[in-house]
Amino acid sequence: MAQVLEFRLPDLGEGLTEAEIVRWLVAVGDVVAVDQPVVEVETAKAMVEVPCPYGGVVTARFGEEGTELPVGSPLLTVAVGGDAPASGGADEGSGNVLVGYGTGAPPARRRRVRTSPAAPSGALGATRTAGAETAAAERTDARDLVDARALTDTLDRRNAGAPTTGPVPVISPLVRRLARENGLDLRELTGSGPEGLILRADVEHALRSPVALAQPQALDGLRAPSAPVVTAPHASTSPSATAAGTRVPLRGIRGAVADKLSRSRHEIPDATCWVDADATELLAARAAMNAAGGPKISLLALLARICTAALARHPELNSTVDTQAREIVRLDHVHLGFAAQTERGLVVPVVRDAHTRDAQSLSAEFARLTEAARTGTLTPADLTGGTFTLNNYGVFGVDGSTPIINHPEAAMLGVGRIIPKPWVHRGELAVRQVVQLSLTFDHRVCDGGTAGGFLRYVADCVEQPAVLLRSL
């Protein structure tokens, strides 16, 4: 007899608490092998194909494409063993380890008794006993929970005086904190996630609605007593009725970028200095390198090599600030991030140990990471751990910028477009290839003298590449 195993969304690392289903790679009834990718999800870090640790027949999928699921919620169920078609090791555990699951025998399924408080007659929260459960009933109930009533219906029931006691179906500490900071009682919401889980989108929806906005704020998530609130008709709780225009959810990569940049501006006292530099000799040096044969050297790689040499002279800028300990932590390795614009938004892939690489190695790694960014195959590891960022916004046809520091780093070098400009060269006016360089830095880690010294050294290497030879 086949055993039905449930595969839950694993922890994809780096503290991620949720992911959005982008594309299902299997359908109900498909036969899957151990470690076969079954769904493509987008996290706050990257696009990830999630492999299933079981082999067998897919009996249910939880969540439609575009649904955001918290870590630990069901993804699919698989019938393994017994009458299930052979799938190349259907009864064995996965050898492909993600955080949260991995090798070993599949765990036994635990029966649960689940109730849904405050549910009206005919709703989806009827109590199920362990003895009455069957695999088919579980699958049907899970799909029904995904299609739970909209949040606006929950608000109507709340206004009608529906009881709000019982357990709160939420596992994300971020969701709890968001509700607590805004005085929202999670017991008054019905989650739109699998098994009625309350997602961040549910809380944000409630906070945008006129009903929630009319409620008094409370301390530590406990509502203060207040007079009855007169609310608008049911139609007014629709997001489209509260304001004109198109609403775009801040989630996935876009949401992560928004959170990180907001935190950077909130925490870091940044300052920017800039200088124009004559890049004519640097371009000539690159042309000579490539004319000599061998793998092509990119301009970004030469700029990265200049950055690592400058950081060796000014290590204050390759650091981070420990706000709790009130200490500046100077880092031993340079993990160089570079800004890359993709269809899904801005990402910052990281070149590990950039200070140990030559121009050829840097060129190859930049090419690999850029292609992965373009195709959406960057891993969370490719996007984390940076210590300094190089931002080539010149590709957008602009000269200068004051970029926001990639928190928790301490500095970012910006490079504008290289264009012909009149320039005084060797005492005479000439047309030279000029670039604007800008450095945004955390004023807590150094003063303007250090930042200016770093930027001046970079400019000197751009203008006279031979200066860089002294540090090789």
C-alpha cells in the first residue's frame, strides 16, 4: 500500500521566511524521482528550483503560481512505495540537502487535529479527528484552505461581533511583529495561505483597509478599549476602492531591495565625494591586453582590480559596523559585489575573495554571475556576504549618481559613463575619454580624508594604469 508523504517548503537559508511560487514543474499525477525539481520559487534573494526529497506519484499541490508561502507550509504530497509507480528510488531519502531537509528515511506523517476558530457555518475550519482522516480528505481540505475567504469577509465578521478566541495560525515572526507594531489583532484575520496561515500580505491588506485604519493603536498587540467605529460599506474595503492606480506588491526581490535600501538610509550616515578622471590610458591598456591574445579582459574587471588595491591601502572602507557592540569590524577578505539590473529588479552578485584574483579571473567570474543574473539562476549564496560594492551605472548612459550603500557594507564606488570631453592633457586642450567616479561611504567608519584618499588613488590608477603595478 502506498504511503502519502507531505513535502513542505524548506528553509532556503540566509534567514528567509517565505517564498513565492513562480512556476510548478510537475502536475498532480506526475511521477517524480528523488531530488527532481518540482517547483520554481522566488525568495527575497533569488530564483530557486526546489527538489523533492521523495520519489513517487504527485497526489496534490498546495498553492497556485503567484502565491506567497511561508517556510514550513506544505508544497505537495507524494505517494511512495506500494502501488506507486517506480521512480528510481521512491522509498529512499533525498541526497540533495537544503536547509530543513536532506538525506535519510522520510519522516512518518503525523496526524493532526485542527480547528478553525471564528468560522461561520459551512466554513473550512471544522474539527477533524485523526481516526477519520484519509489521504484524499487531507488533499481536498488543503486545497479548500488555499481558497479561504477573502480578508474583507473577515473584517465584516469582525464588525458583526464574531468571536476571536483560539490559536493564531501564523508562524512568521515578521508577520507577528508587523501586526504588533501597528496594533492589529491577528485573531481577527483569516489567512489566505495554506491551512489558513496568515501571511504578510494579509496583514498589509488589513492595514490598508479603512476598517483597520480606523481602529485605535494599542501597545504590544493588545487592543485598547474604544468606542464603536462606524465603518464604510463592504465595497470600500477593496484595495482598488481606497486609491486610484495600480498596486504592485513589494515582495520577492523588489521587496528585499526596498527593505534593504530603507534600512541603509535609516541606519547609515552616508556621505558622497566624487572626481572626474581621464580614462583614456586605461582604455588603451585594456585594448593592448586583449590584442595580445587569450581570454578577453573586461573593463569592469580592471576597475575591480583597482578597487581591491585601493581597499588594501584604505581598509577602513572594507568594514561593517556592529551597532550593538558599538564597534567597527574591519574585514580580512574582499567579497566584491556589483550591481546588476535584471527583469526582476536590481540584484548584487558577489565575487568571492576578489582581492586574490587577477584581471582574467575577475573577468570570468563577472561573466558567469552576469549570465546567471540574466537567466534568473543566481543562488542565495551568490547574492550574500559582500563587503564592498562596485556600481557601474554608466551602462544606463548617466554620468554621476549618489548611490545608497548596500547595507551592512560601509562603502560603494560608482562609475559613470566614459565619454569624449575636452580635457587639459600635458598642458594642452585635448579631447579625452573622461569618467566620473563617486564614492559613497559610511561616515562612522572613516572621515573625509580617508574617503578622499581612496577615491584619489582609484582615479590615479584610472588615469595612469602603471600606478597599479606598484601594488601587484
